[in-house]
Amino acid sequence: MTKFIYTIEGLSVWVGRAFAWTILILTLSVTYEVFVRYVLNAPTVWAFDMMVQMYGALFLMAGPYALAQDAHVRGDVLYRLFSVKWQARLDFTLYILFFYPGMLALFWYGAEIASDSWRWEEVSWNSPARIQIYFFKTLIPVAGFLLMLQGLAELARCWVAMKTGVWMERLDDVHETEEMLMQPTHSDS
């Protein structure tokens, strides 16, 4: 079960890291657009659409990564007071009742949207550049599929926690600065 969980989690982390590069593309394109617009007085017709697509791709593909890293916002006022076994039971139930229906809808209707977009060779109506957007819309069902896959790993993680009373460690990745600052050092002991 551990290998199954870590294989899916590894895929989610890899996809998240790959799409994190869109931040660099966004930064460079915004910088370029600001420079040509305000310094050269020659704005582009394509920059806005490209930035929207890059941000959308980042947002969609960061979902499985955030789920794999347990980075989604959780209202845990009462949750943190429960034992690990009860936390796992609650998570398992909520994944079945709410997460999976939502992700199935994202996948199913996203596939319809992407299919229609490819059929019509859809382009953006926001600018005269008429940038193709059917490639971007394909990411909607892909994100839904990856989220459902990561959801399987989360269900398995819950199952293990229900049996053992201990949450499995997650694959290590980057951490927030605050999290690192809150770690006790050797000099604190």
C-alpha cells in the first residue's frame, strides 16, 4: 500500500513542479508587456491571453500537488482535537461524499468542454490575436483525472491511518518559511 501511495504522490509532485515553471513564463511575459507598453508605447495583443492561460494552467495543475502535500486549506477547529483514527474516518467519508463527486464532475464536464473546444478549434475572444485555447481547455479533464488519482492515494492513506492510528509521512518537498522557522533548533533544547 505504501508503494501505491508514494507512486501516485510522486506523480502529483512531479506534475506540480513541472507546471511551477509557468510562474517564470508569467513573470517574464508580464515584465515584457510592462516594458513594451509603458517604455516603448507599443503594447502587445497576445500578452493578456497568454498570461491568463499560464495562470489557469498553473492553478489547475497545482491542485493534485497541493493535495499530495496536504496544503489545501482546512477548517480544523475541531478536527485537530480528534484522534488520528477519527480524523482518518472523517477524511475518508468526506472524500467519498464530496471530493469524488466534485472531481468526477470536473473530469466529465471538463472532457466535454475540451472536446467541444477542439472540435471548433476555439480561439480567445479577449484580444485581436485570436490565440488558440483548446490546448488549455484540455488541462481541465487532465487536472480532474490527476486529482481523482491523488484522491485514491489519500483514501489509501486514510485507510492506513484508520488501521494503525498514525498518519503516513508525505513525500518531502519545499516548505513554507514560517514552517521552517517554527522548527525547534538544537540550541532551543
